[in-house]
Amino acid sequence: MATTQVTNSSYAGEKAAPYISLALLSANTLEAGGVVIKQNIKYKEVVKTLAVGSGIIQDMDCDFTANSSVTVDERILEPKPFKVNLELCKDPYRSDWDAAQMGYSAWDKLPASFEDYLLGEVAANVATDIEKMIWSGDDSNAGEFDGFITLATADADVIDISAPLTIDASNVIGELGRMVDAIPAELYGAEDSYIYIPQNVHRAYIRALGGFGANGLGAAGYDSKGNMWAGSEGVSLSFDGVKLFVANGMPSNRMMFARQSNLWFGCGMLNDENEVRVIDRTPITGDDNVRIGMRFTAAVQYGFGGEIVLY
């Protein structure tokens, strides 16, 4: 029987883009458009912020009278370099690959080769880790960058909700209400504003609206559909007029209000620091292993801490 081979391959620079893109941009928060994505950052990007003071309207007269203030500041978005080094035995994956070729697969599009299949499996796991880091990453830990919660916790300008609770169906309405009450008036109702919530808050809210019996819902729940209401087509989650964004990587019992335009994810998608390599060890050492190496850069940052509410 012929030996199954994985061709020694190197994907660097632009050729690495499909795999790096899958690894980075498949993260739920990024894929669903929860933040602004700034690609192709070679080293770091200095993002200018501009804030115009209040009281800019004056009574009409013939003179030009400058008043109020314009504050120009900057935020540094500096993607941090990372790597993935894995050595996999090819044999356990051959049966999965054969099944995919025969049509027994959850892939939307079948990967063109066995090495693409392996890369897809690895990239999916990288995307999961990136999604978690976007929210709760800590640069002091190896293999992480500072996430939004880490950055916001250290920022005195961020509006903090004190004494957060463990959220369940009995208190989720009240705790979401505390978030909305803390939103600055000038931001309430902004088109691109969201309360970003983790999965446990999402589930608690779904259950509460399904008939927890509070806030006039009664036992029948939203639209008198009980716990079945969440599957209704065209229903998007909001609370008191503020849209909710379910961020799968956000840790339980945390929430954040922000404008999407105020949250940034930076990466070096097509620069020469991005690289994916697949190295078949069989023709080199005779073993049945394949090594996969990835190099990429990623980080998050925001513009105005005073426009963020952190639970």
C-alpha cells in the first residue's frame, strides 16, 4: 500500500494569509463585527483620538471668538508576536480526512489537501484562544496579550460597576439595568453601541425572558412562547434599547458597554512576520509525524476609556 505523504510546505507573507486569517478572524468577536479590525500593522500603529469640549455654541455676532477646547490624544496599538509549534502523528487524522473526502464532514468546503485539513484543525483552536484573549488576556502571562477587560480594569477613566454578582435568571434583568443606568447620556442610543455579554449572561437573559415571571412577562414569557421564544426568526437581543453582543470569549459574569468603533483589534495579516509551515518528518527521520509552525501578531486597544462601562 502506498505511503500517505504530506508535502513539505511553507506559507509565508501573503501566502500565509488564508491560514492566519482563519486562525485570527474566526474568533467570534471578530467574525461577527464586534470590534474594528486594523490589519497589516507592521510594528505598531499610533491611533489619534480627538475630543471636542462642551459649550461650543455661541450667540451670533460679527467677530470670530474661539472657545471651548479640542483635545488630541493617542493610543498605541502594538500587535504582539506569537508562535504555534505542534508535532502531530499523521495516522489518527487520516481516518478523519478520508471521511471528509467521502462526504461525512461538517466542513462547509472540503480542504483541498491533507495538510490544509491539519492546518484548519490547528487554526480553529488558535481562533478559540484568540477569542478568549480579546477579552481577558493578560500580557504578563506567556502567550497572551492584554485583553479589553484587563486594559479597562487598569484605566481610571472607565466607568466601573461596583459589587458585581454571579448572574443567573433571577438577577440578570437587574444587573443589565445597572449597566444601562451607567451609560453616559451622550452615548445612550448610539448606533454602534453594544453591551457585550458572555454566554452565561446570555443564557440567563434568555431564560428570564422565557417566563421567569418578572417584569410583567408572566409564565408564558416573551411573545407567549415560553423558553421556545429564542428560536424565533428576526429576534435580536437588546435591553432597554441597547443592543446585546454575545462575546463567546468573555469570562462569565463580566459585561462591557462600548461603541464598536471604540474597540480595536490589530494584527499583521500580510506582513512578513506572518508565516505558516507544514513539515513532514517521514522523508527526513522516517517517523510518521508532521510539524506545524505558525507565526503571527495580534493585540487589542480602545480609544476612550470614559466611553466604556465595565461590569
